[in-house]
Amino acid sequence: MYILMVRLKVKEDRIDDFIAASIGDARGSVLNEPGCRRFDIIQAADDPTSFAFCEVYNDEDAFCCPHYLPAFQRVGCGG
């Protein structure tokens, strides 16, 4: 099993766009990517601009580099 944990900060005025894009990506990953078991989106209770993703894949073959980064940079995700 491969697990990818990602922490992200989002611009305050782009939170809603980011959440919508994240939900779409999570659904697409679980439904369309063979071997993607889970894709959880977590928003920090104490900082609404702070998010985490937890993605779980069956194995190394199912695991891939995040394909969503360019799209999320457009909706306010920064390093």
C-alpha cells in the first residue's frame, strides 16, 4: 500500500474554488484511477486556509505523481 500525504495553504479568497476542485479531483481519482482506494480532503479547524490530502493506493503501480498540481495552483494553492 502507498500513502501520499500533502499539506497545502490556500489563499483565503480562493478557499471555495479550492474545495470544489479538490472534491472533483478526489471523486475522479477514486472512481477512475485503478488502485486508488481513498482520497481524503481535510480542512484544519483552526486555520481555514490550511488543508491536507491523504491518498491511498494499492501498490507502487497504482501510485503516481500528483497530476492536479497545476489546476490547484490556479485556484490559490501555494507552497
